[in-house]
Amino acid sequence: MDFELAPELRMLRDAVRRFVERELMPLESRYANEPDIPDQVRRALQDKAKELGFWAFDLPPEAGGGGVGAVGMCVVFEELAKCNVPSFRAPTVLTPYLGPVLFHCDARQKEKYLLPVARGEKRTCFALTEPGAGSDPAGMRTTAVADGDHFVINGTKIFITGADKADFVQVFAKTVKNGEESGVSCFLVDKGTPGMSLGQSFELMSPDRPWELLFDNVRVPATQLIGKVGQGWELAREFLDMGRLIHGPKSVGRAQRALDLAVAHANARHTFGLPLAKRQAIQWMIADSLVELHAARSMVYHAAWKVDRGLDYHLEASAVKLYADEMLVRVVDRAIQIHGGLGLSRELPLELMYRDARSRTITEGSSEMQRMIISAGVLSGRYGADRFDI
């Protein structure tokens, strides 16, 4: 087994690491507690990324991207996650928030939607979650009723990240034709379409500010359907699997920074005549964090390796999200404990990292939901209990 990064990925990692240190870290004190960075700052960073040659590094070449694959994507996201500017939550300074659903667009839709997003000219959001259908998507109540060559969408979506700045929405709804349900479908709805509006903005414990989206008799042409009628769950699962995998490198990068801070403080801080690093309680916290971080990183890159080989990674995506996100909570918590009162203050990034970490065990599928997915897959026989055996 070869655990060495390809030379081109090492070069990409080093370039992104320098970009984070030089361009993003100086912005941290100003924007860390903001839901987003100003548009003019974002555009300037995107221009610099394009100038350096790693804009849209994760997109396929046919979409104008770098085509680095899942392993390369994880390498970059791990570096980005070490900084507290909002790029950790939506790394749009280096790549557009796009998602795999748009790659199922037809030729016309690709020209109007996918390619402008890939170039950074448009922004989009993904509207799946509802007030009564978060972890239980079968409870979806938003409908798209066929009406001639149009569909009429009614319903409410909540916790939609980026809805306020999206030029169009990827919205999922139960399709109804001739009075009968025909599965869930995905539609592209342009900003400004009559009947679609922003509702409440949710103030979370993390700096994220997701939105409520309201659909009141929103008429969209049938040509705005992505793929086929009833293909929505298939598209949503593809989006969720990739989204859950991406949680992994972000949690790993975040935890690495917290551990680095804890190690530095343990060596520098003296109590009762000795550095904290000489205290067994501190040594064990450091050891536990290092071991858990190593385990999470190994899981992340194993799952990414499977993606790059076209192998099924549904179970691995849930395992990565479950373990990496919960690992992040524990590592940041220990780092705060090692720092004492200073760790609770805004003099350090740890308190924000903890708030962010705690939110991540719920977003994009709670830890409990990931446990349900994993156990259901194994107990039903769809996956063997030796799934991760090498």
C-alpha cells in the first residue's frame, strides 16, 4: 500500500498552505465571527487563486477545473480548514460551491448554470431540508405539480446555506403528475422568480447564517428539471455522500491546528515550577488527540481513494463524517482545557472552533443519522461487517 502523496499533490498542498498563511490568516481576526467575507474581498482572493493556477482545483477539466480528484480535494480542504475565515465553511475563495448535482444538467443547463458557477460568475445553493424533513427526507412536503409544460412548486425549505446570495437554487420537491406522486425531482429556480422568497435567517451558535426559503406557487418550465422526473433522491444522495466526505478533511485540518496550539502552550506555560508538558494529565490529552487525529485522517484519505477509483463509498462517507466530526469536538475541547481560561477567550481561535465543531455533528446529517446509515447497511447485509478490511 502506498501512502505517499503524488508529487503534484504535494506541490498543490504547499501552494495552498502558503496561500492560507499569507492571504487568509491576516483576515481571521476581522472576519472569523462573520457568516461570510465581503464580496469584494472574496473576488480579490478568487482572482489571486486564478492567477496562482489553483482556482476550481476540484472540478473536472471539462468544467474548467483542475481535476485533482477526491484525494487532491481533501488535501486542499484540510489546509483551508486551518483558518477561521468563512472559507472553512464554504471554501469559495478557491473553488465554487457547486455540488455534483449540476453535472447532471443537459447541454443548455450547463451553459446557463454549471459553467458560470465554475467560472465564479454565479453562485448557487442546495435546498433539501424542510421543517419536518431534516434527517427524514421521506417527510418532505414541498411539491412540484405538473401544469402543462411547467411545474408549480409550493413549500418551505430551512437551514439553506448561501440562499441569500444565490443566483439560482437547486430545489428538491415531490413531483405530482395527473394527481399522482412520481417521486422526488430536482429543479433549477432562478433568483427573482415570482413566488420564491427568503424567509427567516437563523442565528446559530457558529457564525453560519442559513436561511428559510419560501415557495408560493412558483412556476418553472419543465426544462428546469435536472435529469428525469423522480431522479431526485439519486441526485440528493450523491450530493450528501460527497458533502459528508468533505466534512472529513475540514475536521482534520481544524483539529490539527487546535492540537498544534495545545502542544505549543503545553511547552511554554509553566505552573508550580514545571511546564505543563511535564504533567501526565496534559501528556495523555495530547496523546489521545494525536491518535484520534491520525485515525480520522486515515479514514478520510481511504474514502477519497475509493472515490477516485470509482468505488462505492456511501458507507465510508457516513463513517468519515461521524468519526471526524466527533473527533474534532474532542480535540478542540482538550485544547481549550489545556489553555485554561485563555482558551475560553476570544484572544485565541479555540472558542470559535469549538462552536463550529459542535454544530458540525448536526449539519449535513447528524451523528445519530450516520450511525443509522452504517448499522442499517451492515445489518441488512448490503455491506459486510468486514467492509473496511484491507
